[in-house]
Amino acid sequence: MNPLQDKRIVLGVSGSVAAYKAAELASKLTQAKAQVDVVLSEGAERFISPLTFASLTGRKAYSSLWDSDAHVVHVGLGEAADLLVIAPCSANTLAKLATGQADNLLTLTVLAARCPVLVAPAMDGGMFEHPATQANIQTLRQRGVQVLGPAQGRMASGLLGWGRMLEPAEILGQLRLVLSRGGPLAGRHVLVSAGGTQEPLDPVRYLTNRSSGKQGFALAQAALDLGAQVSLVAGATAASLPTPYGAERIDVDTAAQMAEAILQRAGSADVLIMAAAVADFRPRQVQPHKIKKNLLPQVELEPTPDILLAVAEQRRRIGWPAVVVGFAAESQNLLENAQDKLARKGLSMIVANQVGVPDAGFAVDTNRVSLLWPGGAVEHLPLLSKSEVAEEVLRRVVALLAEG
Ligand code: CTP
């Protein structure tokens, strides 16, 4: 399901001090199981050697146009590529691409490519803002080239401005997104909730739970990898997790805010996956000032809105979302409790996991879950990483959507 797996990626590197970051990108792409062919311009070779890339990718890195086999290489690389990305792309290479020049192996390969082309410009602020560069970028965009960044920040010259190359992790996210767009969830909107909510007691204290949000974020990534448009409603305990590239992220603190965020979007979503650990109760009154310790408080609690019940009601009226998946984290009677929630909340499927065991549940990177369907079918999955659990869940979601 990893959209980068076995993909042929041509990574073009042109002459910019940001060339060192291309080594990290080559390494990340290789780790993601892509086959990475690096093509350096002459300028790039002044900053970094082909040997660096060959060592990272395990494949030959190309540079000179005058290697004995280079004329065949550029056509072969260009035609075989699933995606071509130039990172960093210097002002000079941008200008060459805009005018269709082919004076080195990199620009020749771009002309031979029939795949999506992406460029990540890197140059000094003044050069990026120059009307010539802007016009070149415009031309390339009109031709369907995707321009990634640049970011704002401090540049090698010491200037602050627009012109820094995007970080390798961001470029990787963008490539992953481009390669996933034709997947089985293309055109589908998947809404995912993740993490735990926080229910305030006074201005400094709150009630919360141990959910890390990792499983929900992995579900959002898996849905993106299958081509979906993804909205991710993240509870407060997941605030520090990085947003899966390409997902719309809505950060919320409380159960009430999560309910509002979900109900606003559920009517137009094809799929809702409620992985969030929503607080079931909250202090009835939020104290406006910090409670002093000499006033040992009697905290009165009230129930929060049950989001899935509200979605079920809305779904009965309007028919959307087509598929609703719930989670059940239980410390005892896992299957009975999960089956009960499945029926009570009108779900298409429920993912049940045992909490309080060392290798599954909160905070860890692995999970052991069972999947339950209406009618009583149960499937027990082995111990998997949370990404693998997410892939398995999304596989079932694709099947449920196909059943209509
Ligand atoms: N859920 C919800 N709204 C709530 C509480 C939970 O939508 N206020 C969702 C969760 O996101 C999860 C499912 O309901 O997908 C089951 O949550 P869980 O906390 O296990 O069940 P509860 O309904 O809260 O029941 P109990 O606390 O008795 O286990």
C-alpha cells in the first residue's frame, strides 16, 4: 500500500548549496523502497559527489552527458520513471527547463520524461523574486510541472526571504501524495478522528486519557496512500504528532469541539473512522479561576455528547457517510463489549483492541486488534505495527464501499 514501493524515481540534483539535503531525500526514498536514480548537473557535482548518492541508493548515480552510454541513459531513465523530481532546482536549471534546453544529462532526462515532474526551487531570495525566475516558474506550472515551495527562512547568503528548499520530509510527503492519487479511494472523502480530548476543570487543569493519536494518524496516512481526500480531526493529546502530508487537519481540545468538527463534515464524507478516545464525561462546571488546594473540590461530572450516536442519527436521515468505522478500547470482555457498541452505534465495522497489555493500545507503535462486523463475523489480526493495522482497516473500508 506504500505508494513509493518499487516506484522508479529520478531525483535530479542541480547546483545549489541545498544539494546536501538531496542526499537525505535520496536516503528516505530508498528506505521507502523506491528505486532511486540520481542525475546530477555539473553544478551539483561541485557541492556533492555522485558517490554519495550511489552509496545511499545502491544504484549508479549519473552526471556527465559524455559517459559512453549517456545518450541511451537519459532516454531510458526518463521513459522508465514513475516520477521525476528536481531537488534542489537552481534558478539556472529552472530557466533551462522553461526554455526546453537540453545541454546536460539532467535537462535531457526531463525532456525524455513522460511522468509527473516536480521541482523544489532553491536559490537566494532576490533570485527567486526576480521577474525572470517568476516567469519561468509560471511557464513550468502551465506545462503541468508541480513547484514545491520554496520555503521562507535564512539562506546561505545570510539573507532572510523566500528561496529555501523545502525540507526532505516535506518533499517526500508530496511525492507520496502524487503517486497515490490514482488509488482505490480516489475521489472519496475520508474523515478520521484521532487522539484523546481534554475536558477543562479550571484554567490550569483538565481531565484527559492516555490515547496518543498514533493509530488515528496512521489511518489518515493509509487513506491518503489509497488516494482519498482526508480530513483529520486531532484531539489535544495528539497535538504534537506531525500531520500526514496532504491531510486537512482540524485540531480540537474537547469532546464538544470534536463533535462539532465531525458533525460539520460527516454529511459530505464517504467514510468516517472514529479512532479518537473521546472523553465520556466532563466537569459540569469549569471554574473560572484556579481551584486552591485548601478548597478540596467535589467535581461533579456530566456526560459528553456521543459523536457516533449523533452520526448514526444523521446517517439514517441523509445516508452519509456510507461507511462508519468505530473503535473499542476495552480492558475486559473485549468482544462482547465491542459487539454491543457495533450494534448500538450503527457501525459498518468496529476495531476492538485490548488496553492494559504491553504491546498494544496506547502510546506504543504496535497494536493487536480484532475486526467485528454486523451479523457476528469476527476477524482476529496478529500483532502488527499501527501502520499495518491502518492498512488492514482501510482494505476493509475499500471493500465495504464497493459493496455499496
Ligand atoms: N465515541 C464517540 N463519542 C463519545 C465517546 C466515544 O463517538 N462521546 C466513539 C469512539 O471514538 C469509538 C467508539 O465511540 O469509536 C467507542 O468508544 P468507547 O469509549 O470504547 O465506548 P463508549 O461508547 O464510550 O462506551 P464505554 O465507555 O462504556 O466503553
